[in-house]
Amino acid sequence: VTSEVVDRVYKEYMGDAESPAQVRDGLLDAMGDVFFVISAVAAARYHRDAGNPVYFYEFQHRPSEADGVVPAFVKADHGAEIAFVFGKPFLAGDV
């Protein structure tokens, strides 16, 4: 990895971060891309290349249940969309 690549990646995620919160947000974006987005895009490309339709989304709606439970800077955790896609009764055992 060249220093040019490192500089570009740093600029992409940290930009001109001046506060600890900005550094935290940049680091969380970078980690999310490394652990979720890159592998998801790779899988989507494999499906596309096999001739299948591919749909890609990013869920960012903060559920009201997150208030007071997770920090305010968290939009939606991994898997938070399940309640919205399949309905909360399935998660609450009300079936």
C-alpha cells in the first residue's frame, strides 16, 4: 500500500476532522465499509455476473426503541431493518 493510497483513504473517512466525534464518525464509516459494504458489493457483483437481478440498499432509519439504549450518533445497527421488513410482532413473540 502506497502512502498516496493511505492519504486518500484517510482523507475520505477523516476529512478535516477537528473533534473527537468527527474522528469517531469517520472511523465508524471506515469500519462499516470494511466489514459490511465491501463484502456485500462483492457478493452483489457475483450475483450480477451470474445474470441475476441485484438490489442493494442501506438502511439508516433510527428505530424509536433505540432512544436511551444506544448512543445518539448510531442511526441503525446491523439487522435493525428486520423489524421494519418483517414486522415487529415476529420479533416480540406475538405471533
